[in-house]
Amino acid sequence: MKTQVCIVGAGPAGLLLGHLLRAEGIECVVIERRSPDYVLGRIRAGVLERVTVSLMERLGLDARLKAEGLPHDGFNLADGERLVRIDLAGLTGQHVVVYGQTELTRDLMDASEERGLEVIYEVEDVALHDVDGDAPFVTFSKGGAGQRIDCRIIAGCDGFHGPSRRAVPASVGKDYEREYPFGWLGILADVPPCNHELIYANHERGFALASMRSKTRSRYYVDVPLTDRIEDWPDERVWDELAIRLGPEAAAHMTRGPALEKSIAPLRSFVFAPMRHGSLLLCGDAAHIVPPTGAKGLNLAASDVHYAAEALLGFFKRGDADAIAGYSDKALARVWKSERFSWSLTRLMHRFPEDGPFERAMQVAELDYIASSRAAQTSIAENYVGLPV
């Protein structure tokens, strides 16, 4: 099989990039090791920045997003005694949209066949070859038969554990990593949210987040030690802990219900640089991970896709080799700013095991400053709605 671009990974980043390239007449094939049902079964983020919404609008795949997405003009920081509202619309003139990553992925999947985007699911033994040169290729097996895709560019959109990043020689790439001493225990339930906007809470018992996927489906989180197991947290214990950490006002409006999904996800900040090597471009979780505080993961992948599509259009349509060469620097400039914001908000809203009275006093001082300073709130709002691409 021959194509211009082989995209490894059919999550939202890979599918977004595939649709953008096909819309411009660039040949591409997407391969994915999981089944469509498995991809859709992954419960992920649901707060969309303008960059993500604009890409869906550009593709004309935003009908359901517009109909079902929930525009949010603000969000809240809580510390057990007060609720500090960050007025996104008033401070920046913009808003975010709550629309589950699963739903966005479904929209991209459903349009693939109609728009001529070839996606091959349930492949095995994926390997990238000759990425240093001008004639890379990808091998894999499907149904026990070996296959090969020859291409000019490979886009690695296959997540943190995929093979794309490992195709970059160790002498070329560098890891930047911070692992956190806790994970987020998430519960998804078909109950109305306790607040029409998100609440990030810093409580003496730990962090909590009240979020939602729709007006009738809520997503809540509490941070837990990495040694905890799902079996340690029956539904009732989760709801009890949320009621304490989110505070009495939120608890009074909280509706409890059985968990549709419950999981514990470790938190990590990770960046791999460069994001381009030879004929290989890395996008999304293949190149970086952010802690979910601040809702940057999916949106950062979307900004990568924006820069990658721009580079590939320049390369294939205008013969501009510099477009490909400049991809990594452009993408990483925004990646690091998003990493900074996610790290700083995580540091502000969580109690770290090693922290003492001084660190807690610094959190209180920072929250006091944010509560009283329009400039501080504006900085947070600008980063939360998404920096320009």
C-alpha cells in the first residue's frame, strides 16, 4: 500500500489530522491497534478550547457539538471556605465547551467512510522504519497477514505507549518528566451536576473536581494515593468523600447514583523533544502528557494537529520543506506553556505528601491573591480558554 501520510493511531488526534489532510486532497491512511468500540470506550476529558472547536467547525463536523455541547463562561476554585469564580467570558471574551472526548471521537469516526478517510482497526505488531530518510514505511499485521504502508511522512498519534516515539533514536530525543505522588479516582454517573460550572477544590483531605459530560451525566474526581485500588472505593465512599471535599454548598446540590465507570489514573507531566525527526511527526500523547488539572490534554493534541496539518499542507501543496522542519519548534512552544499551566494549577489545588506548613501557607496566599486580583484571574482565564495557536 502507498500513500502520502501514514497516521499511526485513530484517537481524536489521528482522526482530526486525517480529516484535515483528506479535506485538502492529501492522501493518508490511519492505522489503529484497537477496535472502534474500544477506542470509544475510553473515558477521557470533556472541556474543549477554541482551537479544538474551530477544527471541528473547519471540517463541518460540529453539528452535534453545537447541539449538545455546553458552553461555559467560567469555572470555580474552592478551598473549603470560599468559591473563587474565574469569569472566562468577562476576562477574555471567550468560553470553553463541555463535550466529551468520546463524543468528539464518535463524530470523527462516523464521518470517516463518507469522506474517504481510510482507517484500519485492530492491527498488530506496528513498527516504523527508515524515519530518518525520505522513504519511511510502516509494517503491521492484520488478521495474521503482514502488511506494509510506504509513505512520505509518518504522523505518530498513537499515545504515550505507542511505537512512534520509540522510533526516534535515543541520541536525538530527550524526556522531561514529573510523576505525581497521587492519582485521580474518577466516577461517571447518570446524575445532574451539582453546579452548572466546574469546581476545582483544595481541601485538607485532598483534591476534588466536580465536572460533567451533559446536563444529566456527571464526572467527579478525588485524588487518592497511588497504592489505593478501585476495590477500596465503593460508590458510597466516593460520594461521601466528594461531599466533604467539595464543601457544603456543592454537597447540598449533589445527586448520588451508581457508577457507570470508575477508574484511577496516575498523574504525570511529560514532554518529549523534538516532536519531529526526519519524516516522523509526533502529535498528542505520543509527545506529551499533562495532568488533567486544567483540561489541556485533548486540546494540546488538537493544537499539535493544527500545526502538523499546516506543515503538511505547506510541504505537499507548496513544496515547502521548511514547513516540516519548523513543526517541532512551533508545537513545543505551546506545549511548554500548557505544561506550565497544568503543573501550576496541580501544585495549587493538591496537597502533596511532602508538603509542610510553609507550602500550605503558600497555597493559601496564592488563592488569596487570585481571589483579590483581576490580573491573576485574567492570567488563569487566558490559559484555561487556550492560548493562541
